[in-house]
Amino acid sequence: MGWKSILSVALTIMVIVLLLVYWFLPLGKIEFTPSSPENTNFSLNTFGNEGMQFYKNLRFSEPEISYEIEACTLKKTNDMEQAFEILENLTTLDFTQVIKGGQISVTCDSKTKIEEGLFIAGEGGPTNITRLEDFNLISKGSVLLIRDSKCDQPNVAIHELLHALGFDHSENPDNIMYEISRCDQEIGQDILDLINDIYSVPSHPDLSFENVTASMSGRYLDVTISLRNNGLKDSPEAEVLIYADNKEVKKVEVDLLKVGHGRKITLTNIFILQTSVNEIEFFINTPFEEMNKKNNRIKLEIKK
């Protein structure tokens, strides 16, 4: 082989090496920041329940709520069942009695309980709450009936049931949620309206981005994605699609996410064909209904 051939081969190898360096080795780091920060946070209806509930927008996942009654006298059992029936007739809620595993657990106590000089007729409230973006989700509630109601209407049972549904005491003495019970008290229309408003929102999952970061070194993309299910139901399997200047570069499968649970995904060295990238886009692709699909997309642009 002559020296010209050797030189030609050497030059060819050098060109190939330079091309490999250009195409594959990280030459400089580029950071990306959100280009549309307004798209990262969306809120559904804000209901006028300031001060009426323990936390804003407290509800169970579905308007169909199960309950169980245990260790109660016949009188207290009848009072409680009547309380469920009254609220069911006045709202969109639908209560179903079960033997075990009810979402609302009703128990009774025959012992007199006194606090601050007052006889306590009962106790109630949510026992398990998941804080979400637009709602506070009750998964369990409890009612403890201590004293029998002396009224034609089971005011004590209704009062404690409303506590289990998330309602706090009222400052209005004529309201059934006033802390001292009287037989002439009534269920406030504002309570009934709020129940119907809150439960008018369909029970769907809602996957959204909590945080997204991206950087490029040469042609390699590194991303960190934080997802959360802010919906009222567990989310089935979904996927996250990653685009570089509108061209799909990666697809990531996302397993089932329980309500209020999140997942962090870190990907490194995603090879990008383009010589330069101005925008990285992330999209949550869900084949199921969501409470809000507007929060499924976020775009990042080169940090300036």
C-alpha cells in the first residue's frame, strides 16, 4: 500500500472520529426553563365554603358513600339511619349500609362525656384525608353517638354525620351545626348547596406535572419529571411523551398512581438527532377521562 493510500485512510479515519465527536460527545450544557408557566397550574371551580368545612372542598370520592353501624341501641340505630335518609333526600348523596368496611363508621357509647361544662351528645369527623390540588379527599369518616336525641328529627345524628362529611361548627344558633343542640335547629341551605356543588364534579383521575427540568449536553438530553395524581380516583396506566422541537424523542410508561401519590422519573443521555434544540415539550397521554386535561402539557425553552 502506497503512502497516498495510507494518508487517505488516515484522513478518512480522522474525519469519522471528528464526526463521532461532533455527534455523540457532550460539548456544552444547555439549560431549559418553562416557556409557559401559566400552563403548569390549573384550578377547577372554587366553591364558597370558606369556614364551613374543616378544610376547603372536603368530599368523598363518589356521591355514593357506604356506612356501617356497630354496637348501637335500637334508638340510636334508627336515629342514624334516619339521618342518612334525610341527607340523601335533600342532596345528591346516596348512602348504602354495609356490614363491614363502610366509608363512614358509626359507633355508640352509653357513657356520659362532659367537656367545658357541656354534655357531649356525639362526635364525628373525617378520619383520613388526602390533600389534593383542588379538593381534600375523605376516604374514611366516623360518627360516635353518645346521647339519644330527644327531638322528633334526629338532630344529633345529622350533626355528627355532617361532621363526618367535613362540615365544621356553625356560629348560627339556629343552624343544626351549632355546637349546642336544640330541637328547632335546621340544616342550612348553604350546607345542602355546598354538598351538591362539590359532588357535581365528576370523580376522575387527574395526572399533572409537579415539576419538570431539562438540560442538554451536546446531543444528549437529561430530564427529571415529577408527576402526581391530583384526581378523585386512582389513575390507570398512562405514558409521558417527550418532544424536542415537535419531534418525539422518548416515550415513558407510567404505572397506576393512587390518589394523591406521585412519581419521579429521571432520564439521562437521550440522544437527539437535531443539531440544535430550542424547545422541549412534555405531554401526559391518558386514554381515560381526567378532571382536567389542560395540565397534561408543559413546554421548556432555552434558558436566557
